[in-house]
Amino acid sequence: MRTVTCTYDQHAEAMLAIFNDAILNSTALYEYQTRTMATMRSWFDTKQAGGFPVIGVEDERSGALCGFASYGTFRAWAAFKYSVEHSVYVHREHRGQGLALQLMQQLIAMATERDVHVMVGGVDVDNTASIALHRKLGFVHAGTITQAGFKFGRWLDLAFYQLTLPTPRQPVDG
């Protein structure tokens, strides 16, 4: 497996399949409608405009995208400029192989290099694998919004996990 920078042209279709599987079959995304290539174009454009990384793990033999991770704006107000919200998704056939850990370690390193101070992950409370991953990486539980979403005929509780990084060394207002 190799870590790569994802691009719309090379990876959007595979990423779309991973996103849509998560939408249809899990509570990893609190969405009802599957995404389209047009939403992927917009998603990539937003990441590029914000200077946010999009990384993936490819199978070295086949070149198939096995998972991806990114971060973006946590909240759209200026004082939140040192905080980001991240996400990581792994294709169902490649889960349990440490790919999410690999992606998150790289994403954390990138965030540190880019002077991010806080990384936030919103995780459904029943997603024990994601919670364990976050804890393994040093994230701490920062709170839970109960009944934040409704999907599959039931209320969903959204837990937030945060990792505080030692950067930036000299934060500034404005």
C-alpha cells in the first residue's frame, strides 16, 4: 500500500463509491442521498480552495484506491482558523488492515506542518472502531450531542474527539 495525494481526475470515482457505501450502509455519514460526480467536483474544489489535503492509500499492484482522508473547515469564523474537522474512510474490503491508522498518522503530520492546532472528528457513538482509532492516536472525547441525527429509523448520537497539536508556535489574531 502506498500513500498518495488524491486528485479529482484520478480518484473521485473510487472515492464516490466509498462515500456512497458509507451513506447507504452505515452511520459514518449522516446523509440520506448518495453523492454524485458533481458533488465530488464541488468537494474537491472546496478542498483545493481551502488548501486542505486529500490523501489516499492505493494498492501498489492494482492502483485501486483503498481509503482516503482529508480535513477542512471546522467552523467558518476567523477565530477557528487553527481548528479543522477531519474524516477518514476505508473501502469495506480493506477495513481492519490498519489503513485508517496509516491515513490518520499522515493527516496529523500534515496538520502539524500546516500549523493546525486542533483536529476534530465527529464520530457516531456506535462506531466503536473509529472511536478506538481516535483514542489510539491520542484524541480525547470532547463531548457528545445526543440525538443529533436521525437515520435508519433511529436517533443518532454524535461524539466529538479532538487532538490538540503543539502548533502553531506563535498564533496570531486576525
